[in-house]
Amino acid sequence: MKIQLLSCNAPKPNRRGITKMLEDIADGMDNALAVELTNILLDGSPIDIEVTGKTTSSAYRALRKLAIDYELVE
């Protein structure tokens, strides 16, 4: 399933937490790509990630916890 991350509404976004979350839930995500996508998201541009299998429900919890607005693409 594709999820588009739209923005982060946290007053003080947790960069390390967002990067770790991307590594954990996104398919094929390494640390360097997760850091780059975190920076893009926090700069205000949406990003797309692919989530499959058992990580889907934990992905929704992690996104809510980090105050990230998202939209389901597929």
C-alpha cells in the first residue's frame, strides 16, 4: 500500500523519530534515504512510501504519534 506523507504538525518535530519510523515501516528504506526523506517532509513537501504486510497497522500508529498528516494513495 502506498501512503503519501503530507506534513508534520508537531511544534518541535522529532527528526530522529521520523527517520527511525521511516526505516521501520517503509519497504526497502535504508538510513540515508530515510534521513533525506525526513528533511524533504519537514521542509514542507509531501513524500510517498510503500508499506506492506504486518507493518501497516503499526505505520498508522507511528504516523499519528509523530503528528504526521498522511493520505492513502492505493
